[in-house]
Amino acid sequence: MSDWLVQLTDSDSQAERDRAAVAVRAIGTNAIPTLLQMLNSQEPPLWTKFLAWRRGGYHPFGFHFWQPPNNLSRAQAGFDQLGPLAAPAVPDLIKILDDNRSRECSERTATIFGNIGPEAKAAVPSLLRRAVSKNRSEHYFDFAALGKIHAEPALTVPVLIEVISNSPGDRYYAVSAVGQFGSNAKAAVPILVALISDPSTPSTSPRGAGFISDRENTERALQSIDPGTYAQLVSAGKVAPVP
């Protein structure tokens, strides 16, 4: 199992990575104990770099724009291949997230929940606590997971609306998340319409490649939640149709 995970994350060959992905999916839920053990382990950074150097392509004392794969990245890669099949691991993953062992471990665990999807709904309370925590400055992974899980709307949507209304630094992520709840997030329609109507809502993205603007992000969320209201705004010329 460990060899397949190394191949999945470390190989320079797409064909080898594809074979490893097929193997991990074939192992299925039997892979969960190994993946949890890897996610629980703390691999010394120097050891990670040494292993990467042995495989070639990485100099442990050179300058690189990337970090070599470690146990945490391999565990996430394995869980990602399982997707919803990893649902039996959710209780153990919640414990790992709540332990807050390291920033990387927490971010990767949140990402795993998102890729499990609605079957990870038991993690929603923990993700919500992290998303609104004042002790942390980066909440992207928590909001992304909440959106992909899009479960427990009665619990989650009011929190997302509060963030959209009062936390400009996290507004973009909360808007993205609430849009994935579809018609279960109708309560967010007024604040989304207000943002679209506000000329100060940015029409360009300050976040760089891979991110749309705040305005387009809000328009897409509204279209997903309430197509009728979105169509009215289009007819009124207040928004351009989202492609």
C-alpha cells in the first residue's frame, strides 16, 4: 500500500501515477487504516527531503518552488482516490482535525472531508468552528470543505450568511460555499443581491490565476441558489449572464 502511495504522489510518469490510482481504488476501504496511520504520523522534514533526494529530482539543500511529498500529502492522495468510499474514516478524521496537530495536517484533513462529500456531514460542526475561529488567519480549506459537503444547511447556511455579512476577509470563500447548497440556501439571497447591487463589489480578482472576481463569484452563487431572482437581475441589466 505504501509503495502505491509513493508512486501516486512522487512518480514523474503519468502512466505510473494512473496505475497507482487504480491500485488504491481497488484496495478500497481496506486502505483506510494505513491512510489514517500516515495522516497521524509526523515525518521529520529532513527525512522527507532525504527520501525525495534518493528518488532523484530534488536537492535537499537547493532552492525549490515546491515541497517534496510527505506522509500527509500521500495520505490525502490516497483518501482522494477513495472519495465517498472513505466515509467510514470520518469519525477518526474528525478527531485528527479537532486535535489541530499542524496547519498542513488540518488543511489536508479538511480537503479530505470535502472530497468525501455529503457522507462527511458529521464533520460540519468541527469545520464551522475552524471557519469562524479568530485564532487562525487562513480559513479557505474549511469553507471549501463545507461547500463540497453541502450538508446540514440549517446549521451551516446561517453561519455562512453571517460571515458574508460581517467578515470581508472570508466573504469570497463563504459565498463560494453557500452557492453549493443550491436551493437549500435561499436565506442567503438577500445578502447576495445586495452585494451584486453594490458598485464597490470588485469586478476583478485580486487573488490571481484560478480565481474569478468577487462579483462573478456572487453572481454564480445566486444563480445556483435562486435562478429566478438571478434571471430577474439579468433582465433588468444589473448583471451579465454567467457563461
